[in-house]
Amino acid sequence: MTPHSDLSDLEQQRSLLHAGLAAVGDFRLGSLSAVMRRCGKPTCVCADPAHPGHGPQHILTKKVAGKTAAVHLKAGTELEKVAGEVANYNLFKQIVGEIVEVSEAICRARPVVPLADDGQPPTHEANFVAYRDKNLDTVLGPVTLGRAYYHCGDCGVGVVPRTTSRA
């Protein structure tokens, strides 16, 4: 498979993920839990150690300003609605993670087009050949830089792009 077909496949995959993201629907951050509790009354049936306790009580928890906030939910339609929204949030996180992975792959696959000496994009395409080492002697000792090397098949010129910023 050629790099261009890889790139077009990745772009198509990213488009499908964007469409999936648009279809997620309502979502909310949080965790759902069902808790069984004991009331503390010595004559209640829950005082028996074999009894599971009262409940379940359904609770949605999430962090707000560094503290855990809890919302008690009614069983039935309210609980089902919130459970669907929390599930949609988890789906949203999964799709966003996949979009990031595919976008990073696109960034690695997309060739860098170096600028010509006049600072303008070249009038024809120079293709990436390889990374070539450049050895520099610095005050702190020798440093090896890996630089991209491009070659234009039309004019036969090889190009190493200039560094636009210094770290």
C-alpha cells in the first residue's frame, strides 16, 4: 500500500469517527453506584448481620472543584436516563481517544512540504526520502540531529528544510 492510500484510508477513518461522535447524543460525566445501607435502628430488620440492608440507593458521583458531589437518583426512568447519559459519556471518551490516535497517524503519514529558498511553497513536489544525521559540536559536547531530506524528481534537487525556530 502506498503512503497516499494509507493517508486517504486514515482520513476516511477519521471522518467515520467524527460522524460517530456527532451521533453520541446527550452525555454527562460521573459514576453510578448502587449502595445498600443500614438505618441504625436496633429493632429494624437491617440490624441482622445476615440482612443486606435497605436499598439499593442509586447515586451519581462526580468531581466538582476537587470535591466529590453526589446526586441521589430515583429508580426507574430517572435512573435509566442518567445511566444512558453516563454510558454516552464513556462512548464519547472512547471515540475522542480513537480520533486522537488516527489524527496522530495522519500527522505522521502526511509528508512535510519544505519551503523553497524564497520562503514560498515549491512549484513542484519534493518527496520525503529519509531522515539524515547532522553532527554538531557544541559547548556541551557533540550533538546529532535527525533532519528530514526531500528530493524533487522533476528538477533533481535535494532539500533539507531550514529550522524555523530554535529550542
